[in-house]
Amino acid sequence: MTDEERAELNSHVAHGRGRLKIFLGAVPGVGKTYKMLSEAHRRVARGEDLVVGLVESHGRPATAALLDGLEQISLKKIEYRGAVFSELDTAAVIARSPEWVIIDEMAHTNVPGTVHAKRWQSVEEVLDRGINVLTTLNIQHVEGLNDAVFEITGVRVRETIPDSIVDNAYEVELVDLTPDAVLNRLKRGDIYSDEKIPQALQNFFRKGNIVALRELALRRTADEVDEQLHEYLGARGVPQGKAAHDCVVVCVTPRQRSLRLVRRGYRLARRLQADFFCVYVRTPGAGLSAKEEAVLTQVWEHARDFGGTVIQLEGDSVAEEIVKFVNQVGATFIVMGQSARSRLQEALRGSTINRIMRETKDVDILVVADSPEDV
């Protein structure tokens, strides 16, 4: 490497925000950390300035061995409830200011007392300082897929990261193994200790779960490739074959089920590269309880996290206001939940969904079924 090339590498802080590379897997144990550390050694061999901020080896000897020869930042010790935990020392990483830093398991929840509640927030701070990051992520931790993962596994994942982080990553590399290969690694003790294996096989690591999660990971990576291709062709002036721009409108209420609607609408908008609106109609005289107002605020925050535009309308008729808004923005898709009205109420007052279907043209309507959690 020439002096000029080394100077260019070391001037990364002046280039603005750092780049994020994510090693994405379907489930734990597919080899994400191993693959990330292998790349780290290649970068160091090329003369790049790389340090290890934090790596979770989970007692796997082959993974731990790859830490040899890499500069490591000391972890921060935090005492919590009589025990001492080790967490990423974000300030030390920033002070060292390397070109690249490894921060494993981005979806991890930090021990109380850490500057950031979530490790992905530490990653964001490091990126904002112009430092590039290598990290790992399992597909079940992507917020927009939270409902899909719950439907597949029956487990509601609480540790999630905003989809925007994955969307804005410089590169997402899929680390893939077949379901049989994952199960073989698990049974050999390469993923968990022996006492945890039977429970893992009966729960999260059922073959059907692995197959479905692998499909989600493959699709998410394919979406990234499609977006890159779209940007490349657009930059070259190649026609995309799209007659009109799509627009997705999600209709919400002050109910927890609306969080599912927002996630479903976001996934649809992302796939279509569409505008994304989240709409609530407040009717005069129909006050909301403090709990409902809190839920509505949570729904708004959820929509904004996904890059959506939140709109609050007012009017005597929910259906009429939605139809007017849909026509105003030229929506091509409407996402709604199942009606909370009984059949008698619909007979007396009419069905909002049916009226919207009657009064809109060239608009597809997706009615999302209730989850067992909504009942």
C-alpha cells in the first residue's frame, strides 16, 4: 500500500458518516461472527486500520481463535444487581478512531447503566463519528418482520432494530447454512452447551422454523439486491418499466393491533418502493381515553421510525375522510385491520371497509387478519 493510499484510508473521519456492513443470518450458529472475523483479518492484511470493539464468541473455540492478531478495545465493566457485566466501550472506540470497528450482535440490549439502552444505538453513534462498522444480525431481530417471526415461531422477539438501519447499510451479506447443517451443528454442541440443546431443538430450532426464517433472510437480502439494481439502472438512465409511483396508506386506530398494520404497510411500501402514509381519523365528540392516546402516540412513533408520514384527519365519517385522502395522494394500496364492529353494528351503521371499497377506484385494499395477541 502506498503512502497516498494509506493517507486516504486514515482520512475516513473527514468523509462524514461511516459505512455499516451487516452479516445477516437466519438463526444463531450459522457462522456470522466467524465470517466477520475472517473478513477482519483480510482487511488488516491489506493495511486497513481495524479494531475489535466487542465480539460474542459464546465459548466457540474456532471463533475465539480468530481474535488472535486483532487489536481489541477493552470492554467497559458495569455492575448491576450484584454482578459485573462487560459491554462495548463506545467512548473508547471513538477515542481510538479506527477506520473499521467490529461490534458483534447489533440487536443486543445493554445492561442498565450503559450510555445507550441498545447496542444498535452505540453503533449509530460510532457511525456518526465517521467510523465504519462490521456487525452481525439475525433476521428475527428486524422490527418490520416482527409479526412474521411471531407467526412462524410463536415467539414475540423483544430485541429488535429499526428497519432503517438495515435499509441504509452500506452492505448486507447473507451468511447461509441449510437447515440440516444448522441442526447438525446444534447437535454437535457447536452452537449451545449440551444442557441447552434439547430445549433448543424443541423450541426455536425446530426444522420448520429454520426453513421459514431462512426464507425470510433470503428474501430480505434479495430486496437489498433489488434496491441496488434499481439505483444502478436509474443512475444509468435505464427505464424501470413503472407506469406510476405507488403509494401505501395505512389506516390505524388507537389499538395495539395498529402496530401490526404499520409493520405490514411498511413491508409492502418497501417492496414497492412506494410512498408510505399512516392515517387516523378523529371524529368530533369521540374522545379518547388516556390509554388510547398513549397507544396512538406509540403508533405514530412506530410509523415515523419506518419513515412513514403520519396524518391525522377529522370528520364525522371515517370512511369519507379516508376516501378523500386516498384520492388526494393517489394511493394505490390501503392497509386496514378487521372491523371491530359486530355484525349488528355493521348492519345499522354500515361497514367502513365496504364503503371504502365501493368508493375507491384502482386501489387495492389489504385487510390484515387479527393476531391471537389482538383478541
